[in-house]
Amino acid sequence: MSEKPEIYSGPERVFSGVQPSGALHLGNYLGALKKFVSLQDEHDCVFCIVDLHAITVWQDPADLARQTRHIAAAYLAAGVDPKKAIIYPQSRIKAHTELAWYFNCVARMGWLNRMTQFKDKAGKNSEKMSIGLYDYPVLQAADILAFKGTHVPVGEDQKQHLELSRDIAAKFNNDFNAPGFFPLPEPLIKGPGARIMSLRDGTSKMSKSDPSDNSRINLTDDADQIAKKIRKAKTDAGVIPDNAEELAERPEVSNLVGIYAALSGQSEADVLKEYAGQGFGAFKPALADLTVAKIAPITNLMKRYISADDEIDAILARGADAAEEIATPIVSDVRDIIGFWKV
Ligand code: AMP
Ligand code: TRP
């Protein structure tokens, strides 16, 4: 009989990441950054800038470091405090790529074949995609588990990737007779803001890669741009409904109400109570004012950080050292568990 505990009993740790592959938008803020800030006071937090994930599709080498600083600026401007949470770029820590290889030998082809994000991104061109794009969720599992991350704040689109991380952790623990070595990381997804949709189409998510800039509110948009995009947001001829059932059948309206709720910290039911029966002529300006009030301070701070490379670089370098201290011994234990030769 093994003396080892069957389930992970180590400390809790929050881990998440954002790719440096384009301007951040309201969906990233509400689905991820805002949650990071709310977790950092009570939890041990590691927030990575996942540049290894970004290069699964082409990134201009002349731009990658700048994009990485840009995400760091967004973290800081949103309120992530480097005194409380570790912020660092993924490529600086070798543990990610090393553990990803070990996990490549644990994860099964069938598991990856089911990943809908790969299918969405690759479309009919899967033969022409990088192997990295296919393997992306395995690297994501390595990110989290190199830190024994137990809780992962992400938007709803990451749910399937998190399930894969759990499967990989469980199979590793089982295959190598190391019960409880890795935690089974739990996604923190719930709440309004977990799935912000395009302002032009309530059935597709707000995304960096949507060709229409009017589909999203960028964290770099100014007050006029925000107000204009909300004014132009697709709605219907009706008024704000008074119940969740009707709201669910009107995706564009549901999205705007969800954004209002997420930004104001209210429930959707409260927003419906306040605005039921009103037309969009009244609701949209209220939503625009709220969005500007919440986003403009972040935009302004981001600009300040973007022009302070030295400050950002110092924070990232310190973060990388702190991250390395956590991840290196964990991956070293993995090597022992696998049974590699050592002296
Ligand atoms: P990415 O930009 O793909 O690296 O995503 C960074 C974080 O933002 C992840 O936690 C995503 O789940 C989250 N996210 C991206 N798009 C949205 C969206 N439209 N609504 C809510 N969360 C999102
Ligand atoms: N795949 C995530 C996204 O696109 C980014 C990511 C990479 C991540 N590694 C992670 C998120 C680890 C959480 C934990 O949004």
C-alpha cells in the first residue's frame, strides 16, 4: 500500500496566461484580467504572458517583445500588482517547454483531435497549420502544472482546454504511480463576463482576430470610439425584456446586458429590473458611459506603462526569477518520477 495521498494536498495556486498576439479587448478584460485582480489579495497568483503560445501562428519577430510588454502593461493597468502576483513571459522559463514534452508523451492523439479551438482556428486548412497549434493545449497544461496550479481564471472558451489539463494531470499521476503529485486544476469561469460576444453578431465571441474593429472594444479605444461602437452595436427593434427567458432568445441584447452587469458588478437580473421596458436609445448611452468610466482609466494607465519600458522590463525580469524558483523544482521532481538517468 502506498503511503502517498491519493489526491493532491499541496498549497493552492492560481495560474493563468494571456497571449501577446494583438490588442486586448473587453472580453479579455472581463473574462480574465478583472478576475486576476480580484484573486491576487487572497491567493498565491502567477500570471504569465504566453509568448510560446503566440508563436503557434506567425508573429513578426520585430514586434513580439513589444507585444509582450504591451500585455504586461495591460495586466498592470487593470490592477495586477507585481508585489502580490508574479508576472513574467513564458519563454523565459524552460520548465514550460520541458514539461510540455513529457506531457506530449502522456496526452493521447484522440484527446487533441477533439479540441474545438484547433478546429475553429484551422478550419479547412489543418494540414497547413503548425504542429504547435495542434499541440497548444498540451503546452497550456504544462504551464499550469509546472506551477502545480490549482485554480485557473479564464473565459468560457478555455473550458475544454482546462478539461484536457485535468486529464493529463490525472493520467500522469496514474501512469507513473504518483498519486496526488499533480493537482487537477479547476477552471474559474463563472459570472457575467465569461463569454463576451461580438458587438456585430451575438452568436460569435468577441475576438482579437475578428476583421471588423467595430465588433470589439479594445482596451486602447478612446471614449469616442467606445461610444460609437456601442451606438452601432447590433440590437433589435424591441425593448429591454423583464425576464431571463426572453433575454436568452435575443443574443445581441443578452450580450449588452451581460456587459453592463459584468462592468457594474450587478447581476443580469438587477440590470433587467432597472432597464426593463426601455428602448436602446436609453440603454446604449448608459452602457457607453459605464464602459468609458471603467475602461478609460485602464487605457490611460496602459499608455503610461507602454512608454515606460524599463519599469516593465524590471517587473518581468523579477517575475521570471520568482517563477523559475517555483517551477524548476517541480519539473525536476517530474524527471525523477519518469525515471531518467541522473548522477
Ligand atoms: P487570449 O487573448 O486568447 O489569450 O485570451 C486571454 C483570456 O481572455 C482567456 O482567459 C480567454 O478565455 C479570455 N477571453 C478571450 N476572449 C473572450 C471573450 N470574448 N469573452 C470572455 N473572455 C474572453
Ligand atoms: N489558451 C489561453 C487563451 O488563449 C492562454 C493560455 C495559455 C492559458 N496557457 C494558459 C490560460 C494557462 C490559462 C492557463 O486564452
